[in-house]
Amino acid sequence: MAELEHKIARMIQGQLNSGPNPELIPLMIEYAVGTIDRGIYSFNEFVKHVCSKFGQDVIPYLKSAYEGARQWP
């Protein structure tokens, strides 16, 4: 999970405000799956946790990541 956090943080730091990064979405979904597996089930808790880790720049990805994780097989 730490390697995934590092990848996400690196992608967010290097991102210019040019719209959503399509490479970041699958990483965010994978991170959301791990977060839900660790016991953070509600969307509000998920948002608080992820924003505390990565900051406000991840907000555009949170709904897609959470929904993707909920539908993960």
C-alpha cells in the first residue's frame, strides 16, 4: 500500500491543472479497495482519509474511485 501511496502522491504533485489524469483513476480505485478492506466503509470517511493523505487535489477522483472500489469483484 505504501508503494501505491507513493505513486499517487508523485502523480498528483506533477499534475498541472489540465483536467483529470486517466492514469491516476485506476490507482485511486486500487487505493480505495485497500482503504475499504481496512475498514473505512462510508464515502465520507473515505473522503476524509484520502484528503488527509493526498490533499485537495484528489477530490475530482474520489467519487469514481469509491464507486469503482465498491464494484470491484
